[in-house]
Amino acid sequence: MRVFSFLLLLAMGGVVADAAQAGVDSVAQQVQLHEQRAHQLLNETKPELAIKEFAAVLAVDPHNLDAQANLGVLLYFQKDYSAAEPHLRDAIEQKPDLTKIRALLGMCERRIGKTDAARADLQAVVDQLQEPNIRLEAGLELIEIYSASQELEKAASVVAILRQGAPTDPRVLYAAYRIYTDLAGEAMLDLSVAASDSGQMYQVMAHELVRERDTAGAIANYRKALAADPNLPGIHFELAEALHASPDLKLRAEAEEQYKLAVAVNSSDEKAVARLGDLASDKGDLDSAAAYYKQALALAPNDADAAIGLAHVYSEKNEAASAVALLEQVIAADPANVLAHYRLSTVYRKLNRPDDAKRELEAYQKYKDIKEKMRQIYKALRLGTEQDEQQDKVSK
């Protein structure tokens, strides 16, 4: 049980001995006896009886640190937060560096409505906690406090701490999604008020339309953004991406010019360089494509798009071993990269490695299905939101 591992971590051997002073042997003996019984009962997983023994310690030694801390922990995990809080508080007042106890105190305070105190205690220790589970619980509590008071930047900073230790925990990922979404919405609203006709505002609108898969609308807004401010960072690349995604062949033909403009403005734009490699590859100009991909990788050695593109060139030139090395590197960094799995499966077939090809094809299908499922979920959520908005308009 989590409570007992927590209690064992809190063991403070020697604390009781310090309390024994000359002339109070009987008190010290009583404390020692009750503590021994309490810890024995904890080993036997009998928390209710252990509570009574720790309470007996405090009856004769009111500020016994071991008893205060452990009694507070036991009462907390029994959800008796009002009773737990004063014991945890007393332990912290005696020994402020008990970070785990202070985290538990903060969570306890939140549950009894002492939000300001909870905030102070949790934010004081959340980045100091070493035990992953305690850090996670304390961090999620602090995120809820910050979110409730619309302190989104502070909430985001806690999310960053939690993601370092628990990058795949669904609770952390959901908190990240929620906070970052709220921050994006807040920033967009602020921008619409401060500069509604700015190039940045049109960029934001274009980004939203890209998410909605409204390519034509996105292109129109990127053009407005470019007209409003030709020096917007990244605007040529973003317009090129939208043009390249268009089903209109005339619009797609404009993408290459915008990618070249992006590189002309910023020679370190490896994404634009890699896209020029894609266009060259589509035309069958493998030498130019390879040159672009190598240029992109020189700028950003971990650029997955450039590595996958160069691997394709190697495969087409029958340099399969070089292609395998690049694709395996991409997959090692991002196991969910769908295109890398597909391309690697193709290369393995060329190398007459059917088992490896089958494994990569299965991985391709697995991650492709996951991404498609997520796209459908997002689409359903978006349609649901639109229907709710329409319903609200009708009701008004």
C-alpha cells in the first residue's frame, strides 16, 4: 500500500532518543514503548491501531516529530484531512526540510479549503521532490490551484516539471493539453483585441483553419498576413506548406517559390530546405534532392523529414544500407513515426529481409490506425463543439 511505503520513507530514527532528557526516564520509556508498538503495527498493516499508538506518544510528548509526521500521514490516507492537517503542520514547523511531508500538507490543506496555504506549501516543494509519485500528485494538485485562479503561465511551468519525470503519464499529458489550449485561446483573444488587423492575427486565423483542414481559407489568411507584414518570421514557409497541401494543382505549383523565399530570408530554415528536397524528389531529380536533404541535416542533424527523404533517395539509388541506418535513427528517436516505418519496410523488402519488413509494416499499420483514431476523435469533438455553439445561438 502506498501509505506504508510513504511512512517507511519518513522514518526518523533517533528523533525519540533526542527527546529523552535526564529526569524524564519514565516519559522516554513510554514514548519508546508506544513508538515500537506503532511501527510494529505498521509492519502488520494495521493503520487504525498504529494511529492510537502514535496518539499515545503525543499524549506524553506533544511535539514528538516521528509521531506527528506519521500520525498526519496515516490520517491523510484515511481521508481525515481536518485531523491530519495540524499534525503535518507541526512536523513542518519543527523540521521545514521535510519536503514529502510539506507536499502532503499542501494537498491536505487544499482538501479542507485552505487554498492559499496549499498553494504556498506545494509551490515551495514541487520542484524539490525526488520521489516520482509524490512529485506527480503534488504537481497535479498545484496545477489545479493555478488553473482555478487563471494563472496559466504558472500552471504551464509545473506541467513542464512533471513532463520531465512522467512524459507518458496520461494525467500529465491531459493537463498539458488543457493548459496549453487555454493559453493559446487566451493569447488569440488578447491578440484580437490588441491588433485585430495585424499580420500575426491573420497568421493565427490561418493556423486555426489548417487545424480545421480548411486549406483554401488558410491560404487566403496567410496571403493577408504576408500583405500586412512581409517580414513576418516563417510566413513564407507556412504559406508554402498550405499551398503544397492544396488539391488545386495551380496553387501547389506556387509552393516551390515560397519555400525558396523562406530559405532566402532565413538560410537556416532546415524545414524549407527539406521541403525543396521533397519537391526535387517528386520530379525525379534525385541528385538535387539529396543535396537539399544533406543541407537540411547539416543544419539540424535530427530533422526526421530530411532523414526520411534522404533515405528514400538512397533506396532509389540502391544504397539500401545507408537508407536503413537513417530510418532506424528516426524510429529510435520517434517510434511512432508512421512514414519511417513504412519506408523501412520497403527497404527491408529490397534487402530480402521479409521478417523485418513484416515487423515494420505492422508497426506502420499500428501507428497509422492510432493517428487515424485520434483524427476521428478530434473531428467528433470539433463537430460536437460546433453543434453546441449553434444550439446556444438558437436558444438566444
